[in-house]
Amino acid sequence: MNQIIYSKWVFEDDDIRSAQIYRATSLIADSLEPNTLNATVRCSDSSILEFEQDTRLTYVHSTDLPAYFYIQDITRTGPDEYAISAMSAIGRLIHGEQHYGGIYTGQTVGQVIPEICGPVPCVVKTNLQDVQIYGWLPIASRRDNLAQVLFAVGAWIRDDLDGVLHIERLWDGYTANITQAQIYQGPSMSYGAKVTQVVVTEHQYVQGGEEVTLFEGQSQQGDIITFSEPAYNLRASGFSILESNANYAKITAGNGTLIGSAYIHNTRQISADVSQAAEPNVVTVSDATLVSLVNSSDVAQRLAQYYACLATFDGDILPGQQLDGNVVGIYDPFDRQMVQACLKSLDIKISGTLKATVSALVGFKPPQVDDSQTLDERIVLTGSGTYQIPAGTTLIRYVLISGAQGGHCGQKGGDVGTSPSVSWSDPTWGDQYRGCGLADGGVGGEGGAPGAGARILEGTLDISDIASIPYSCGLGGLGAAYDPDDPDGAAGSDTELGAATTAGAQAPEDGYTDPITGEKYGGIGDQGIPGGKGAGKAAEVTTVDDETVQLFDPAESVTDEDGNTWSGGLTETEADAPDRVAMEMRENDGARIWYSRGLGAGAAAGANGSGPGPEASVSVRSSSIVATAASGLDGATPALTPKKPAQYGKGGRGGYGGGGASSGGLAVGSTDSSDYTVSITAGTGGIGGNGGPGGPGGDGCIILYISRAIPQESGPLVTSDAKWFLDKYGRRFIT
């Protein structure tokens, strides 16, 4: 008995002119194909055409459990004939709202899949609930993004006959035999070319890219701006962001700009050998963006297992309880023996006696949870010793991080020469002023260049026949002592794990970002902190006169890496004008001189700048005033060395810069008679402080990512030989 039930209509045997059900499962979970039902029925009620898409339709055959489909189209093909097209619940994920994807940093399958499926109900198998996902999903249909997740974790939509999506792994046990008596005439056995290797690209998305403009212009309330590449740290001006993720931003009405920062997209290829052949035949998977370090080896092994199977059985059979994805015994009519195969598809013609066209991959067994090589354990080794490989370990990926290079020394602070000559005329009285003004303060010495980061080596550890392995983590190199020729800091020593070593490996500027924790390792160090500028003429002064001659910029302070501040040297200032150098005056009848002390010098890390500077030398004689302007002060020399970075493998910080020297003092004079003279000798500036030594590089370490077999224990729903217990229809119980 066959029945199709839709809304108020029930079509039975004679009312069903023709019907066909197609079921398919991608055995590598790289696509999601909905099951379909196409039927032509006899109906006298034309209101059947007034359907709504995705209304449920039920198909029942004999005593089987009902199968649920969802109406997609109804076409009238005769006065009382209608062609009905329907899809399983997977089809509901194709149309409707798209999924906005995003960046995933360890969210679980149990969280992500229901969010992707949205209004379509789903059940995630217990042993997949806590599997973590890393990578990126684009804006796409819900079906396409769900397929990406399933491919990444090795799961399938096993059975949606009840309208609920069941996410689980396929079972590798036999569910039925297709005997010679069940096979109609004309079967075939096709053989594909040997695949020699599969190459899988693993992806990582790390914050740290350049700032990008994502949108600029006029927007309406609720506009959704989508990005061609993922972005973070979104900022808007001219409108507000209502909601967002790495792929889009929903904004308010306005006229403005949306800015974000790009992710750095790192890739690495993982390969798995399949077979030997005279000519290489390599299968590549490069666009599965949820394949990461955590699961890339597992994906590669699953693909290798699939592509090792070359024979496909195609033919018509008398079906029983077989479902796509089931492992069956099937009769090979050419070699006249039973072989193991996994059903890829069934195209079932509905009639009194069902007939199915099947396609089955011979020799394929779906991988199980205990076959998984997901890297779900992580350990960081430091120092040296012997690592004991945990029992049950099936795979270890390593990242070796050497000691990093020490930083360069800091640079010397700027010197200050002889104070410049100045002269001007008083516009009110016409007096002429001559002497020496303030020199520019010496610039603070630049902080030293950072040391290079660790040399980094990634690889897979061969754990066959070993229970332990020696290791040694490199030490960071010392920073360079002060030298005007600016030598490099010392290189860090190598990290070794067994025979693997960082010797000769590259030292990427961005280092390595752990995809599980987000922690950064290696990478170029920090620039050194410059010394403070010495006090000198105010930068705003372009013309020296009565109003500007005393204006100065004070000596600069320095804040070290711990947040401690070291003050620039003091300069004596006027009580009511702190931006003007304090002046004293001496006179002798018609001769007058104004002069100041030397200015304060720039600070350096660990050392305050000195100041105020010394007094000027002034002598009043019978007909003259003779003066030597005050000298400037030397800049401070750093008393601190940057600390070793806490981050493993990070380059040493550059040394602290020396403080800039200060200007000599101000001295100007005037005379209103040729009988009196003023003689002024310019003061000399100070010498910049030397730079400090570079900081040491960070020590190395080893990161191990480990996969361990999960033993399958017997229990209420497991047989004594560790196989799943099946119901009478040959289906696995779901917990």
C-alpha cells in the first residue's frame, strides 16, 4: 500500500499515477542534496493548486514509518492530474533567509548547527555536541554553510524521514545484504582512476590586518552592508551599527563611513597519501574554510579513505530497508561474490512492488568517532626534558618555537651646539638688542630596533614505535650593548623535539597565533622607547624679539615599559609665565644685559634629566659688561634594560634611547651710548646621553596538539562487540 497525504487530500494506490523518491548521501559530507519526491496524482479538486511552499507532505509505504517531504511545486498536467514536487527538510535550508556566517573561534557543533538551521528542527548526536569549530563561514544559504560544518567535523544528516535533521556519523556496521536474487538484470561496476594523494588546505583567521573602509555614503534605516572579506573592530561615523558580525553590519539611516580592520588569512597544506601510480593524480580541497589545524589531518584521512575506493556498483534492485549511507553486503555479479559497499543513492520507483536504482561505493566504511584524528588536546612544553606520549595517542602536530633575538641598543640623544646669535630692535624706543638666544633642545635618542622573533617549525610527529621523545626549548638571545654602529642583538638558540629542529626555519614577523587559544607566539619584538628631548627654544618661535626670546619648550619626561615616569630636567621660569625662561639683569649706566641659567636636559628610562643648568658668568666693568652665557646640560643615559618578553619566542625590545641635551642659557644686551659696551660669549649646549642596551629575546617553547582514540565502551545501547544496537528497521538508536 502506498499513500501520499497532503493537507486535506489522501492519495492511495490507484490515485497515484506515478511516483519516485530519490535519496542521496555524499559519503565525504562535502555537499547536502535533499531527498526528493516527484509524483503524479489524480485529483478532482483544483484547489490543490492553492499550495504554500514548504507545506508538509507525508508518504507511507505499507507498514514502513512515514517519510516527510515539503511541497515545492504543483503543476496541472491534465483535467484531473497534478504533478507534485517535494523535497525533504534539507530543501528548506536552500531558500529563505541566508545565513550570515562569521568567524568561529571554538564554538561547538551543538551551538553552531541549530543556529545555522534556524527554523528547521535538528538534533545533534551527543558525541558531536562538544566538537569545536574554528575558521570562517561566508554569507551563503543555510544549506551550504551547514555542509561546510558537516564536512569539517565528519558528520552527516543521516535520516530526515521524520522532518527533523539528525546530525551524526554514519555507522560502519552492516545493515543488510543485497543478494543476487534482489538484483535486476543489467548492473554495472565502474572503476575510477587511482588517486595518489589528497591535499587539504587548513585556514586560520587572525586579527591584525590593515584598516579598511567597508562602506561610505548615504544609508537607510536597517540597511545591511556586506563585506567581501571578514573584518573586525567595526567603527561607524555618521550612522550607528545596529548589529554585526565579521561578514556584515546592519546600520541606521545617515551619511557616513563604516571602517573595520581586516583579518590576516593564513593557510597551510596538509597531505595524505592514497595509492601509488605512474602518474600523480592529486585531489585538492582548498575552499573549506572551517578546516583548521584542529581538524585538517582528520579531513585528509577521511578523504584518503574515500578515494582509496575505486569501484562503484550501479544497478536496479528490489529494495528492503536500505537507506543511503548504509553499509551493505552486495552481490558482485561479475566476480560472483558478496562485497562490502556503502550506498550513495537510491532512486526508488513507487508501485505495488518497489524498485530502486542504487549507486554504492565498494569497499568504503564510514569513519567512526574512535577513528577521528581531531586535535582536541593541547600542551605547551618549556625548558627541556623527555615528553611521555599519552596512551591512545593517534596523532601529534607540533609547533617548535626557538628562542628569539635580542633587541638592538637604543640610540644616543641629540647634542646641542653653541647658542645662536640673535638681534632685534625695540619698535617703541628704538633700542638695539644683541647676544645669544636659545638653541633647539637636543632630540631624544630613538629607541632601539626590535629583535627578530622566533624561528618557527610546524610538522607532524612520527609516533610509531615510540613511547617518549626528548625535547629542548631554545633560550632568548641577549640584547646588544650600546654601540654607535648599532649591532644586532644575539640570536636565540634552537628548539628541538627529537630530530626536528628550528635550525634553518623562517622567523615570520607576525609569529604564530594558536588557533585554539588565540595566544600569540614569536613575532618581532617591540620598538625601544625613545629618550626625552632636552629643553630649548620653543618650536613656535620663528622670529626673535622682546615677546619671543624667552619662550622655551621644557625637557621631556620618559615613561618606561612598567609605567614608571622619569622626569625631564627643570628649567627656571618666570613666576607668572611658566613658558618663559627666568631672566636676571645687570647694568652699568648705559649698558644692560639680561641672562638666564642653562636649561634642563631630557630624561631616559631609569634616569631623570638634570636641571636647571648652571649660572651665566657676568662681569660689570667701568665702561662695559662682559658675559659668558650659561652652558647646557648633558642628556640622561638610560639606567634600565628592557625586560625579557613574557610571550614565548617574541623578539627582544629595543633598548631605551638616551636623553637629549639642553640648550645653553639666554644672554642679550643693549647700550644707549658709544661710551659703554656689552660683550657676550655664547654658551655651549650639552651632549646627548648614550642609548641603553637592547632587551633579551623571549625563550622558546613547543606546542603539541594531540589526538587520542576514544574507546567505545559497552552500554545499554551498544552490543557486546562494541557495535551500536539497531532497531527492527536497521537504524541506530540516537542518544
